[in-house]
Amino acid sequence: KYLKDYKYSFWLDGTFRIKGSIREYIYKNIRASSPMLCVVHTERDCVYEEYEASKIIPRYPRSVMEEQVNYYKSQGFPEKYGLGVMGAIFRKHNDSAVIKVMEDWWDENVRFTNQDQLSFAYVCWKNDFHPSVSLIYYWDNEYWAKDRGDYHHKVVLSMPITSDNLRAKIGAQVENMDLGDTIELSKEEIYLLINDVKGMAGYRIDTAGRVGYLQNEYNTFLNSNSLKLTKPLRVAGDVARKVKNNHFLKFARHKNAEENIHIYDTIKHFGIFDEAEYKKLHGNVGDAVLHFIEEGSKTDHIDDKLKYINPIFDLYYYISSNNLSSDVDPLIHYITKGFDKKLAINRNYPHFVEYLHGNLHEQLDAFVTKRIKEKLADERYISDSKILIDYIHTNHEFKTDTIKVGVFLEDNFDNMNACPFIRIHSLFKELSKSGDYHFFVYGQEILPLIDVNQIIKSKIFDAIVIQRVNPFSTKIAKKAKQHGIKLIYETDDDFLDMNSSNPSFNYIQGNLANIKKLVSAADGIVVSTSELKRRFDNLNLSSNVTIIRNYYLDNVLPLKEFSYNGNQYVKIGYFGTMTHNNDLELIHNVILRLKDIFSKKGIQVDLEVIGASIDENVDWFDVKKMPYYPMSMATFMKWIAARANWDIGIIPLVNTEFNKCKSELKYIEFTALGVPIVASDVDAYKDTIEEGVTGFLANNEDEWVNKLSMLIEDPKLRNGILNNAREDILKNYNLKSRAKQWDEIFKNLMP
């Protein structure tokens, strides 16, 4: 509607700053022909869970959101459908499907709330619209970052007035209104309340147990600069106000001294009431707890209470989850009613309080310690985020007869790409079966939930493995040295000497100082190739450098048999990421020449590309669309095994300094797919492929044409090459041998 002259647009939230190439981000993440790209939520995948997390945030009107999600449920909108963060959106905005989705999305935001993540997923479902999704870490990545590092919605203690706070203000005035009195709101306040004013008839503001109905104002609101809320006749409310100031009632309240003593004693035992902070607000009031019970609990705003009540008691969570009105103090409510009803006071630890007259910090510590001990007894490979967060923050050392290894991946645990899946996850999962280890596996998605200043307070790990690039690496390395924990750096690329033409150059440069410190501090370094070992050895580090080569994973990619589909049509296959454009261009002329040569012989030769390009307009290869990008290693291999019906595979690789460190992984994968290959004659493959036995190597255009021609013309040669390669990977590239190498590394580092 607003950018008709442009084919595409990219929206980025104004609180972010751009760090890298947005064009590169789009190319890497969007599906072929997809009209939209957005980012998946970093923590949740369900609209209904997002509602639960959002309803305590003051700027989102809870009652309207509740109406919204109830409506979605009534329409059959499923749980776990998916959830985006809508601050980074690429759109082909003149596309008819995009226009329809955007208009519906706007209608939902006008109808309900400005929590647009809730409505976007619903609108996509309703329209059967499936945008491309990026699994990049939304808050800080190689392309953009949150400007002040505020990664999550937070309840701000000092803020401009919000809709929830404005409702509270109105409610307080309603309490003191006489019949027929009005409250006038400014235009600015009207707009702040806009989500609550919609659907005005019968809407109510609840405060101090009294109700002010807002009626007949909606129509006049639309064209006015102010809104008057009129107090209707409501006998029960008026009687309640008259009773409020009754002297007999005040006297009767003092009869509750026994209950007040119970409250006083409990607050003292809880250890969460900061008396010094309370006195900063109220002055020298004598006994701060007593003053709170009699005065502060009734008069202090919730934001003030946050200043003196420890967040172990989550006030906003308790209020919202129990629908408390503003005149009910959450702490006193819990002591007098909530504990007996087993109400939760903390979202992350719902039921840790076992008794009232006990320090909450000590009770939480006991709860967490018990939970960790139970997990250590039951599992050797731990990926449960709750346990991992508790463990890295704990003050305790847990004695076991195992080697405890902290593992920090370069990717999210639930959506690992090939690097962490093969280099770390599968190996340590296998090694955990020995019973000699406990592995604590931290994916990138956990890092924002960790207080980096409160981690690894003692020797909770015997060893730590950090993979490739990690924003916490410097802090982790410092803690490891402080507590005598062995530190291992694992990488399959040379990030210390990356050319500026590499698509990841800016991202790596931003983390280069951390990588250098990590390499220098490491007690051991594990790499994937001989060339990488040579380069690290040349740094004259004190640590040992070990090569652990890549390997074949039969549980992810079962071996496929050779398939002969006739020789009138031969399909050549290639797969990779969109960082391989230069590699793909190596064989451009090769494919054109093969097409020309074999068309004269009545044989059609085509190249099919997966992942490395989304350009469907090229004339020398065909694009095989992925359902979404990026896909996890396990999902991608299952998908490609079902669809890659290739006769021959190619592995072109430009002979750059960076590529010299690449491994033979593509050779292993093509072989498992049942496809014989021709590869570039570079270090990664010349040390792996036996020429003419397990594959072919090509050093120039003519060699590529000649060796591919041999395989095209001779299906028996293809079968023989594949059989030899299969025998090679089963014998020399197995999981157990690589896991054994890690076993030796860990045990050699132990005292």
C-alpha cells in the first residue's frame, strides 16, 4: 500500500541496529519463490504460551488478549502451530497472498491487541500461508542487534503511563466518585487505552473491589479529543464505600492482631523483604515489616513493591496468574491464602515452597539441588534447559564418579545444523553410554537465560568444550581457569585467518577477539583436518591439537543402494548452503559442455541444486526447493534421502586458504545417498578419495568434463565406484572410533 513502486521491502524494528548484510541474510534464509521471510521466536512455538508470557507485561491489555486467544481456540486454531518474532520481516509486498495476510493481520491488531505475534500466527493459519522462517537468534546476530542489549520484554519499574497503569489510575478515581461524576481523559491517554476501549459496551475497570461500567462512550470516542467515564448507579458499591469509613469496622480490624503476627513472622522468615529499601521509600518508620503490613501493603504501587521484595517472589506473575485486584497485596495474600491453596509464586519454580516459616532462598536452593541430583542419577546426557540453567548458576559441587563435561554448542540444541550435530552431539551422546561421563549440553538458545556474571561459581565441571564461536567464551574460559576446569576448543574452520570475501567475515570479525582468547586459554584443541592442525600447531600454543575427522552416521542417513534409472536421462546433483556460490560457479561451463556433448548422443544431462541457490531463472541448473530453510541436520538428511534421486554427485570447491581446511564430509554424505562423486582436487578430497577407486578428482574444466563423461556413459563404473566408497566409509569413518578419541582426550586431561 505504501511502497507500490518497490518489489520487496525489509522491516526491522527501530530499536535494533544493523551490523551486517541484510541481502545476505535474506539469501541465506528464504525459500525459493517464497514471498515472505520472518524469524522464529527464540523461546516459544505456541500462541497460547505466548499469551501466558505476555499477560504480565503492562503494555499489553490482558483482558483483551484473553478474549483474543479464546476466540482463536473457538476457531480451532491449534496449539504449537508456530510463533514468530515480528521485528524483522522481508516481504514481496505486492504479492497478492502477502497483501491478503497483511490486511487480515492489521484487522486482527485493530480488533484485539498490539501483541501482533499472537495474531500473525493465527492469520497465517487461517490463510494457509507459510512464510519462510529463519532460525537465527533474533536479538543479536551477525546481521542486527538490539541497541541496548535488552533482549526480552521486561516489566519496567519507571515508565511512561501504560494501558494497565492507566486503568489502575481510573479505578482509583472511580473509588472516590459520587453518582454522576465523570473522569476526563486526554487524547494521549485515550490512545494508550485504545486496546481496552474497543468493544466498549459492558467493559469494566476493576480496582479496590469496585466496578465502573463504561457505557455509551465508544461512538463519541472515535471523533473526540477526550473520553468521559460516567459513574452509574450501583448500590452495592456505594454501600461498600460507606462501610469503609465506619469506626466500628476499623476497631474490628485490630482484632486481627493474631493474623498480623502470623504475617509478620512469615515475612521475617522468608528473607525476601529488604527493609533498607523499604525505608528509602517511606523514611524512618521504625519496624519496616510492621509498617508494610499496616500501610505499605495497602498504599504502595506494585512498581514500588518490586524495589523491596526480592524477585524470587514474582509479584507480577502472582498477580496475573491469580487475577488479583490492585487493592490485594500479593505477598500478604500468599501468606494468608495462597500457600494453603498451593499457588505458585515463581514462574520457573512453581512449587518450591514447602513451609511458610522458612527462608525462601534456602527452600529454593534445596529444591534446585534435589532436582539436579535426581537428574544426575537418571541421565548421563543432559539437555533439559531448566536443569542446565540451575546447574550453571549453582553454588554447589556435585560429587559423582563420572567426568562432568560442560558443552557449549554453536547452534540451538533443538535445531542443530551439521557442524554441532556431527562434531559434538552425536559423539558425546555415544560416549555418555559408557557411564563414565555426565554431559551438560548448552545450546545457543539457553545463553540469553543465563546470568553471565553468576555462572560456574565452583568446579561444577571437570572439563568444558566450547565449539567454534560463542559470545560467552571469554567469561567461561576465565571461570574455567579460576576453578581448575580443563578447557577444550573445537572447530572445523579456520576463523583466525578468514578472507573479507567470506559471507561470514563480518560476524567472525565481531567475535575474533573472543576466539583468540579462547584458543590461547585452551588446554586442548580439536579440529577436523590435517591442514587445520598444521595451522594451530604453527601458533606455538601450549595445548595439544588433535584431529578428529568427520564420520558416517547411519542412524541419520541409512546407506542407499545404487540405482540405475536408464541412460537416456542422467541427473547430476549438488547440495550445500548459499555460501557456496563461487564453488557452484566453478562447474558452470562444465555443465553447459556436458549438455551439448550428450544431447548429440541422445542423452539428456541435467544438474539439480539443493540449498545453494534460490534463483529459479538460471538456465544451466534446476533448483530443488526445500520446504523451509535452514533445516536441522537430522531433518535435512531425512528429507534429502527421500528426494535426491541423482546418478552422479559433484563437489566443486574453490582452492582458497579458507577452503583448504574443509573436511571430506560431502564425500561421506554423497556415498550414503548412493551417489558416486567427482570432486575438486583440493586437500579436503585428495587425502580422502582414491582416484578411480572411490571417486574421481578434477583439477580443471577439461578434467571435470572428462571424468563426469566417464560416469555418464558407464553405469557399471558408477556402481563400482559407489561400492568401493561405501566400503571405505563403513571401515574408516565410523562413530565409535571418533567417540573413542574424545574419550582419550578427556581422560588424558584429568589429573
